[in-house]
Amino acid sequence: MANSLHRRARLATGTAAGILLMLPLAACGSDNNVSCSGTTCTATLSGDGAKASILGHDLAFAGTENGRATLSVGDANVSCAQGESVSAGPLSLTCTTVTETSVEITAKLG
């Protein structure tokens, strides 16, 4: 009886550990070329209205004007030029590439 109880406890502990290890991978959406490592993600948003879920936050690309990409993060709107970093709620965003139709960003928590 005790062995059965210990086996169940080990199984539950192993399952919980496996779920925790997968959290960083689930932190980013798989659409719009999102790639994450720990608490940092890169994403390419192409076309007006393109969306991605990054580190638990919804981002949307609203277009580019005069070399600045406009993004919404939740209720906040931000814009950035290529190479510029901006804060949007709990995320720090860097616009690594800005074109007329897309933006490539790096997002970090904090």
C-alpha cells in the first residue's frame, strides 16, 4: 500500500515538473513566426491587423507610417522605428525590422 502511494506521488511530481518545463514554450503563440526562449520572444507580424500572443499578451500590428510601426498590446498603442525600444505594459518591445507591410519585434518581460 505504501509503495503504491509513493508511486502516485512520484508520478504527480513528475507530471507537474513536465508541465512547468513546457510553460516557456506555451508562452508564445505559434502564429506569425513567433519564437521564444525563456522570457524573450521574437515575432514577425505581416499585414495590417496581424496578431500574435506573446508571453501571455495579445499584440496586433496596425501598420506602418513614416518608418514607424504601430502596435497594440492589450489596450495600449505604441509605435517604434527600426532599432527603437518601447515599453508596452509589462513588455519591452524592440522593433528590429520595420517595412511598409510588416514589423519584426523582440519582446521581453520587464
